[in-house]
Amino acid sequence: MAHTLDGSEAVASVAHRLSEVIAIYPITPASTMAELCDEWSSAGRANVWGQVPSVMEMQSEAGAAGTLHGALQAGSLATTFTASQGLLLMIPNLYKIAGELSACTIHVAARTLATHALSIFGDHSDVMACRQTGFAMLCSGSVQEAHDLAAIAHAASLEARLPFLHFFDGFRTSHEVHDVELLTDAQLLALVSADAIAAHRARALSSDRPVIRGTAQNPDTFFQAREAANAWYERCPGVVRDVMDRYAALTGRRYGLFDYTGHAQAERVIVLMGSGAGAASEMVDWLVERGEKVGLLQVRLYRPFDGAAFVAALPASTTSIAVLDRTKEPGAPADPLHLDVLMALHEALASRGAGGVRDDALAAGSGPRAMPRVVGGRYGLSSKEFTPAMVKAVFDELRESAPRNHFTLGIVDDVTHRSLPWDGELDIEAPDVTRAVFYGLGSDGTVGANKNTIKIVGDETALHAQGYFVYDSKKSGSTTVSHLRFSPRPIRSTYLVQRAGFIAVSQPQLVERLDVLQLAAPGAVFLLNTPHPADEVWATLPAEVAETIAERGLRFVVIDAHGVSVEVGLPGRVSTVMQGCFFALSGVLPRDQALAAARRAIEKTFRKRGEEVIRRNIAALELAEERMHEVAVPRPGAALHRRAPPVPVEAPEFVQRVTAQMIAGRGDLLPVSAFPVDGTWPSGTSRWEQRAIAREIPQWDSSICIQCNKCALVCPHAVIRPKVVAAADLAGAPEGFVTAPWKNAAHPDLLYTLQVAPDDCTGCGLCVAVCPAKDKSAPKHKAIDMAPVGPLRERQRAAWDFFRDHLPEGDRALARLDNKGSQLLQPLFEFSGACAGCGETPYLKLLSQLFGDRLMIANATGCSSIYGGNLPTTPWSTDRHGRGPAWANSLFEDNAEFGLGMRLALDANAARARTLLHRLAPRLPGVLVDGLLGADQAADAGIDEQRRRVVALRAQLQGLLPAGAPGAAHGSGAADTLDAAAARELLAAADHLVRHTVWIVGGDGWAYDIGFGGLDHLFSTTADVNVLVLDTEVYSNTGGQQSKATPIGAAAKFASAGRAVGKKDLGLLAMGYGHVYVASVALLARDAQTVQALLEAESHAGPSLVIAHSPCIAHGYDLSQSPVQQKLAVESGVWPVYRFDPRRLAAGEAPLKLESGPIRARVADYMKGEGRFRAVELRDKERYATLVAQAERHVLERRAFHEQLAGLRLSIAATAPGTPLRPDVPSPAAGS
Amino acid sequence: MDLSTDYLGLHLAHPLMPGASPMADDLDAVRRLEDAGASAIVMRSLFEEQIEGEQLGAARHLFGHCESAEAATWFPDTDVFALGPDTYLEQIRAIRAAVHVPVIASLNGTTPGGWTGYAQLMEEAGASALELNLYDVPTNPDENAAAVESRLLEVVAQVRGHVALPLAVKLSPSFTALPHFVRALELAGVDGVVLFNRWYQPDIELESLEVRRTLHLSGPSELPLRLRWLAILSPFTGLSLAASGGVHAAPDAIKALMAGAHAVQMVAALLQRGPQHLGVVLGDLRTWLEEHEYASLQQLVGSMNLARCPDAAHYERGNYMALLQSWHTSPAWRT
């Protein structure tokens, strides 16, 4: 029976059943495999030998690989899952594991390596970086193959006594949902050799029969010993072939080391591996049907590369070959598979007849007799689409007398002109394949509902089903596009739907932003969720949509899915409604059968969610058909509006030319010349992307407002901002622009205004939740309330434009830097794509307000690097002087080191500038030089003054330049020449005389786990760097896996039953150094303390650490309630709030100040407000009670410890210079 | 002395039992209550909102978050996950296994819906009887009294439809025509009524201008309200009657029984004084009956109801008139 699942589950299903030890660490797109194994083991699911595999999350992939290595040494059947940079972190151990001939299989959802940019999507650059490690490498190209080859890899590894790296394309295969035949336990047991397992165990280290491994060898022996393993590599392909043969006998599914498909007398052959084989085989069949002699050779066993078997798998008629690589090796003579193929052909053909080729591999008549022409091409980097039309372009090229070599596919290279053109209109899919495309939002469940639909059809009918899902880069209001296929034949189409008979749009605003009908086939059904009834909807459509409907003769159906979702009590979850419409309209199944199956699927899917959820979803499904209406399509009228351009016309040229195309979903069409060559992009582009995703936005009542600025302080997206202006500034203000007298007695003439950016607000409601100003006569009404955006939008747009462009920003040199005053400064972090209600971004925004004009940020990979740096638009912006945070992301694991490097460079730059200044001092005014060298730049005023000195210095330096330079004085002699050179250099370096601040930003996964080693090292230096840990207590970005910051009692992925160990006290570890400034803050509970901590950290002339507690959707509650939860977290002691400032020692004070206040709330009350804790209680009440008690004890113990630390004094006065400081602990009675 | 009583068709050793409260959440407390002599255990209510809210909340917060390229969910999805009501059902089973007396489960809700299906699960989990708490706070001016009663009767009918268990309905005193409604309940197949539930009372925080929910434990002053309606219902209804609220000592219980109660539930007094207090009241009840030479408890039950008491007017308007005229102003009024 078919099971419909994604590639990750297909692989994990095998890996979990064939393993005893599983070491894991999250990384997209491999996390799902680890999560499934953890969940299964946590639920007591056993492997095929009846044993529940032990699953252990590690601190990094390097840790996972080390654990794997150890488990193998001790004789276990062990595995791990990873991708991309994670795989690279494993490489040192891969060499070790292979060098010791240990059997194991690592499953890799192959992903792009970060180079000029990070990408989470798929290609082979990661696995290709491992081909030298000694691991055997087996590649799958589809969900079914991933399942099958996973099993073959485990079995072959044991028999070949070599470790295997089984890989498949990240996302395209790992995340594609497809119907597959699953292996039974009996089949797995039959496949895996018990003798090989016994032999594996017999090789284990044991103190009962001790041996030693990991020796150090010297020039006399290492080389020979390295060659001693050759036989295993030579034997390996044969072993794999045997296992594949056995597999075919067991399952009927046959694989070879290299699988050929196509014309028996093919002349032109494409060689590739991975999911591209699906698209390629479709085109090969299509061309062969049309009489063309073409073929495809799919590589499965990539290492050890059996050259003879490869050549033998080619038709003898082969005259030209194109080898397609899904990776790029800059500077190499060719990409790796291309090189391998050339080498294999050369060796086979050059040595033919000379005994150089094994007879068993080269059967008579197989393989080409003469060296074919071989060219190589590159395709599919970062999951770039790879379609049959592109395959055809390659075959067409091979027909040329001199086909291009080293070409690229799927892009337009107008710089080095390597790309092959292809026919974007060519569609070879059979008409009986049902193809549907759904546009939705991440929050409306469209993807989930479509997965359900695929399961329904895949599991319950003879049809084959496939689903693939495309997401945009935002976390709030993200757009999803689901591509579904249903076919009477197996589906090999490993590319997006190109022509759909059914297009559904689950959010009405999407038709304004995206060309949603681009893929609509003539006569297709277009289903739109809209509040407008059928007889009125036409007038609301953009003209582009109306025209396409008419031109392509689409059947246009509308439904108020949101209304139905409200009616059944699942507001916003429109996906089930849309699913009901799909079944009623698409004809993929008879309507009654479809609805009955959908009901069963809902019952199955939501079984764990409870009866009420099932009832409401079924109600939504049933109402769908009743409420949808077909629209009579009139001729498109001239009155219809056109879509707004993706960015406003006043946006900069680069944004118009490049960013706008990406926003509009046309990034694939941008040619190579459009791009920066080194990954450098302009800052502050988020302001040009107006997403308009909120249904409600805040509305200000100036008569109640107390001007506390808390709304601006907490806003995660910097969309609500205050300014203080003079009356004269308001000239030209749009009608209805609201101000109020500033509540500041010193400035009775100034006005205060509070403005919302209506197109950038996500509607999270945090601003309203924190607003303390209530209407006395109706306290329900506050100084800001959420109000439907519709009637407000136009007026607020005009007001926002005036506010942003015409009203002056606060002067940072004059601002009072506290929780209130800081909010009058321009945020230089705005409109990020972070989740609505994000608890991290308010800290970053505050950081940008306090130090933005001199801020350098090293950002660890994670949520903050995604909402901080994910294209098309980025939130770090600039002030009116063009200054602003300079931001860079290196990796996940190295961020402390990365930031330290920045600091060292800045210091070196400053030292160089000062040296030059000293040198030129005789030629410069003494006051200026003294001022520059002795400047107090602790605060903004001093920095401002220094900047003015730098301007003056530049003017002076111009005078030192030789004649000809603008404004230069005449000079002569060698000294003058040297001075001129120094002056020129100092002109370029003068800005380094102004203090710059380095902040190292990352999440708890980085700081507590993978990057802790580097962070700890940073603390051991005296470098003036600041670390901001955005502590959400889980790996938020990859989907909520536990970190060492996860608190006791919280459920997280990899901690399904609830974490049983207390959160690591990172602050305490840093305090242990003594010279590190450490603060623990919670913005929504202690805003003034947070601002103070950031200021102190920045002013501390050594390493500083600020642990910023951050609510996150992974905590499982409505984040508009996060002010309440943060308060409870602090008042219960769960989130400690303190500042540890080593400078206080000098004043004879204790460096640690605890600022949480007395414990006034119960830990249990805090915990019951969050789903992550509640999930544990629902799962196991007794265990939860135990964990709550442990959490309470943990809090009290930590509190007691901190209190004792806060009482510590150092008796400085009694200490002579050079005498070690002695702690002086006062007695409790002293009341310290 | 035979203290036995029939309540909801259950033959109980005596009428005293703990009322619906969190006391039964703790198995140890349940055992102590049985040791103290409780004739049955009434569990706290499982609320309509709790059943639906737990599911919808979990669906929304644990499983309903944004789908993005890197994560489709933020929580582990395990088969062993059980939503709130399931733990309630487990508690029924656990209490049944721990004690020998009947276990009365409790549901609380006022609108017809899927939640009433939990009655069946409670029965399957081993509940001996079910107490349905109709805790209704009407706020809709468009819904008249008849519509309110009709809605509540629909809820009762749904629950009745799900179970064959003995079914008690716990009422609030705020009915325009309580006797008529009780008769309608009887016709709907209910086995008894519990008088009365107590409302969580709102309070206003003066500084934050917020409304807070408060719960004050009952005091003996709340007993007379129960006595009046027990006495009025007792003569005509065939339903079992239980008093709930205001019973703190044996004399309170005796009065409730005299007014017509077949069972007497205690919560506040047990929360304040511990489970053993039930044994104290039971002992005092027995002693009182013996001292006053009652042959059995049955002789006492209903002896002071509207039909059998010497001066019925005191349960009716006459009492009201007399009381009003007995009020005297406090000294503060005279200064």
C-alpha cells in the first residue's frame, strides 16, 4: 500500500529502524529527519531489532560526528543527519571514521554551502566537499529512491565495511511529498546482513579484548598504512551492486550503480545525479518518442566511482556527453562529476585492449568504442529550477558541431555568456496529469491542507500524488505557493508546475502583489478567497487579473473563506475551506468520494487535536461547497485599477532594477549582470517593500496618550514611532495629521506625534498590550487601539510619508538615553520580516537607536541573520548622514571569533590613523591633534565632537597634498612627499579616529551551544566587544529544537517529553572571568534596566555580554500577551534580571546588582501560560508536576547563588598593589 | 443509626460528600476523604471552554504556527500527546481504582456543542454518575428567559443523549421560575438537581482599571438560600436533591436534609479544615440524630419542606415582609 510522505520521513523511517544510536543537531533542510527520529524514540518506537534507538542532540554537527565516531568505535549501529555547513563541521571525523573502515550511514539533505550568501536550499556543494574523505557516496533522486537507497546504504555499508554518505537534494527531495512504497521491518531485516552486523560489533573496542586505535604514525609507516585499505574501496561497488540486486529481489525495485534510460542507440547522453534525473528522464522519453537518439545516465554510487561500470552503462553508440553538475568549483578545470566522467572515459578507452579495464565491468558491446565528446554544465544551484526544457537545451547544444563547454542552465549569464537559452514555454506534461497551484500565507495553513490533500489522493486512490512547496523569505505574512500533481502514472516531474488547471488564492491581497495567474492554463479554474460577493468581486480585481481571466477563458469562482472560518470558529484558518472547494471543483476525485476522504483525513490529522478541532474543520469543509459561487466573467472594464509597482517610483535605481523584481517574484529572470559580484548589497531596503499584511493597525488617541513611548519601544517592526517637533515643522502636513503638546515642562512649545507605518505593521498588537494609558470613562479604550486597516490606510499612508520624510529625527547628541528618550531616536533597524510579535527585534531596534551610527554587527546564523539579512529586502538602515549599522553574517558556529576579528581590525585601523596623526602632528594645529588623540568618546556628545574634528582634520590634510589636488598648498622635498603620502593615507583612514562599537549578535543556539567555545574564548580576552544574546531558549529559526538555554519543563523538538535539566547559567560563566560586563535583561518587564544595561555594556572597555530574554512563537502562546508573560517570568525569578559591572569593584561595591525584585509570582503560574510547558503537562501530568517542582527549586537555587554573589565585596582598600584580591563575604546579618 | 440515603439512584451510606472542587485532583486527598467517611466523591468540573479551549488553544499555539521554508512547526508532534480532558478521564479511572465509594464526574457548560460528548467518555472511564453544572451568566439582551431555559435544556438533552448514567444538574438560584425549570429537567430525564452553584465574582482593580475574577469560599450565611429552594422543590419533585454551598457543620447539614436534600455537599469547610472535617460533621450528624431520637435519616429528610413544615409562609413572601420590618438602623445612623 502506498504511503504519502516527504523525503525526510522516507529516509528517517529507514534510518531509525536500522540504528541504535542517533546523534543529531538541527540544520535545514535535514532537521526534519532528526526530529522524526527523536519523536519516534521518545514515543518508544523500536528499530527492527526491537530496541528503541538512543537519540542524542549535540552542541554542533562537529559534536554529532564525534558522538557518531565514538558510538561506532564501541560497536553500535549509528547514524546522523545533516546538510551544508553542518556536514563541513563533520569532515574531520568523516576522515577518521572512513580511515578506520567503520560501517555507518550518514543521510544528507544536500544543501548549498554559504559563500557570498547563505542559502538553505539544495545543491551538491556540501556533499562534493566530502568526496575526498573516504566515505562511499550514494545519491537518490526522488522520495521513493531516498527511502530505497537509504536502506541500501545501511546494508551496503555493513557489508563493504565502509561508511556511506547517502544524499538527496535538499527541499526538492527532502521536502517533496509523494506516494511511496514503504519497506516492512521484515524486508529491512532480510536486506541487512546479520553476519555483517556481527562482524561490525566484533570490531568494537572492548576492554575485554583491548586494542588501540588512533595511533600517531610517522613517515616510515603512514603512507603504507593509508594504502592498506585500498581493497575495501575496490570491493565496494560490487558489494553495492549485490545489495541492489538483493533489494530488487525483495521489493521489485531495481537500482544500479549507474542507471541508463533512453534510446538503446543513443548518441547524445546526459550524465547527472539527484533529483534532476526526474526532469531529465521526462525529456529523454519525450525526445525518444519523437525519434531522437538521446539518453540519460543517472549516477547513484558516486564514490567509490566505478569508472568501468560507468562506461559500460553508456550505450555503445554514444558520441557526445553532457555532464551536469549541481555545484560550482571556482577555478577548477571542470566541476567534479564532469572531471570524474572524463577520467573514467579516458581510463576505460585509453586502456581498452591493454588490460586496463576489468572484463567483468566491460561486457562485450557495452560502452562507447571511441572517446565521445564530453562537455560539462552547471545547473540547479540553491534549488534553482531545472526543467525538461533546460534538458532539451542541453541535447540541442550537443547536436552542435562545437557545443559550448562549462555552460550554465536555468539562468541568464550576460557577463561571461555561459548560459544556454531554453524555451520557457515548452510544456511536455501529459494532459491527464491534474496540476494545481495554491497561493497562501504561512499562517493560514495552506501548505498543511495541501499536504493533507496529497495524502488523501495518494493513500486512498490509485492515482500518484506529488506536492512541493515554495516559501518566501519572511516569517511574518510569508507567502507560500503549493504545487500539486495527481497522475495515473508515476510522477517524475521534479520541477514546479508550469501550467495548472487549478489556481487557488487563499488571501485576497495576494492578487495585488503577485502574478497569481501566471501559471493558469487556458480554461483553468481560478478560485479566490475574497470578502466580495460574486456580483461585486469583478470591480475589485486588478486589471491584470481580469484580463488574464478573460484571455485564457478561466472559470472564476469566489468564496468568502475567511467568513466561513470565522463562522465555524477557526478564524483565519481558511485552508480547509479552500481544500473543500478544490475537491468540489477540480474533479481529481468524484466529489462525494473526495469529501468523504477529506473528512476521514481531517479526523486522522486532527485526532490528536481533539473532537472540537475535528468538528470545526469538517464544518469548514462542508460549508465550503455551499458558499462558493461562480463569477460571470464580463469583458474587463477600463475602470479596473492596475497593480501597484513592487516598489515606489522614488526608490533608488538598484532597488527599482533588482530588488523590485525579486519582490515581484521575478528574481529568476534577473541576469548575472544585475548582481553584486561579492555579496555586498545596499542597506535599508525593507522600507521599499510595502507588504500591507495587517488586518488591523494601531490607532492613536492623542488626548489620552501619556507619551511614555512604550509602544515604540516594544514594536518588533519599528512601525510605530514618536517624534518631537516644532510647530513650524508641520508646514505641509497632510490633513488630519495629529500632534499633541509635548509633555515636557522644559519645552512647552514643542509638539509630540506618534505615527504608524500602515503598510509595514504586522498587526501583532504588542503596542496596545503595553499601552498603560486608559480612557477614564471607558478603560477598554487606550491611547492606542487596534482598528481595521481598511478605512485608515490611505490617510495613514500620507501621514507616514510626511512623518518619515519631512519631520526631523531626534538629535542623538542631545537625546536622553533612557527607555523613553531613546525612542525619540531614529531606529536604524526597521520593517524586518520577523514573526509578528517577535521578542528579539525590539532589542536590535533599541541597539540601533542607541549606537546605530557607529555600529558594526557580527551576526550568527539564525533568526536574526534571516530577518536581518534575507533578501530581497533587509532591515538595517541608515540615518540622514548615511551612517548606520554595518552588518555581516559569517557562519553559525564562529560568530564570536568573527566579531573579535572585526574589533581587532578596527583597533588596528585606529592605531594606524593615530600613528599617521602623530607623524603629521608638526604640520597640523596642535589643538586639533590633541583633541583628536585625547577625545572622550564615551557618549554621543563626545563622538559628535570627534566627528567634527575629523572634518577639520580632513580640511587640514587637503592642505598637505601636493599641488594639483583641490585646495592643496605647494610643497617640496622628500619630507613633503612623505607627508603627502601620509596625509593621503590619513584622509582615507580619518574615520577610524571615531570610536566604533562592535556588537556580536546571535541566538541561544549559537551562544549556549555551537558557538560557546568561541564565545568563551572571547571572554578570556580584553577586546572591547559586546555580545547580545537573543535568548529565545530554543533554536527558533530551524523550528524550535532545544538548546542548553531551554528551561526545565519546556517541551521542544529534541525534548518532546520536556527538558529535565536546568538552563545553563551563561551569565554566571561569563562573570567567572571577573572582567566581563554581564547583564541579563527582559525588555518588556524592565525596560529602563535594559537600556541601562546596553549603555553600560557598550561603555565597558572590555568584553560585555547582554543576555536578552526574548519571547518567541516557539513558546506557544499569543505573543500579544508577552508583556504579561515577561513580567511573570521576571517576578517568578525564572528570568533573572541583573547587571554585573566589574567597574563597580573600584568603588568598593559588589559588581553584581540583582534587579529582578522580590519573588512575587509562582513559577507554576508563569509556566501554565505557555504552550511549551502545557504540552508537557498534557503529555504526562505527573512528570510535569515533578518538572515544575524542579523548576521552582532551580529558580530558588540560582536566585540564592546570585544573591550571595551580589553580596560579595572585594576589600580593595586593604590590598597593596600586587597583592591578590581577596573576596570578603559579609555575614548575612550585615544586610548586604 | 441508619444514615443511608438514595441519591441519583445510588444507595449511599450517608448523605455527606465533598462537592465539586480541586480536592479530587489529588489521589491522596481523595483517599483521605474516603477515610474520613465521604459517601461519594464529586470531581471538579470539566468546563465546556476547557474542552474546546484546550483543543483550540493547542491547535492554534502548538500546531498552528506559520509554515516557513525552515520549519513547518515549532513543537514536537507525538502520538502520546493527550489534551486536557483525557487527563480528566484518567483521573476518573484513577479515583475509581483508589476508592470504593461512587465517583461523580462533573461537566460545566451552557451551550449545546461537541463538548457534551465528553459525558460518554466519562461514563466509559468509570464515572458512577454525572453532575452537569449549568453555570450561565446571561449577557445578551436579545435572549429572553424562555430562550435561556430552552438553550440550557438543549444542553441537558444532549448530555442525557450521550449517557445512561445517573445525571444531576447543578443550578444557579437565578431562575425566574425555578420549580418549573426543575420540572422540565425531570421531564428531560434528569435524576437530580444540586442547589446551587456559586458564581465567580468580578472585582475591580482601582489602580490598573482592570476587572479581576475572585472566588470567595462560601460561608454559612449562604445556607438559607439553599434551604428555601430545597423546601420549595422537595414536595413536588421526584428528583434527588442535593445541597451545595453554606454547609460547614452538622447543624447546617441537618437543616439542608430537613429542607429536602438527599445529599449534602461540602467544599469550603473541607478546604479550610481538611478532609477529616467531613468525619467530624458525620459524627455530629449521627450524634444529633441519636440524641433527638430519630429512627433513621429518612425520617429527617424533607421534614421541614414547604409541604411539611409548620409555617410555610416563611419560605414564601411572608418571610420577606417580616424580615424587612425587623431591620433596625445601626448606631451610625443615629449620630
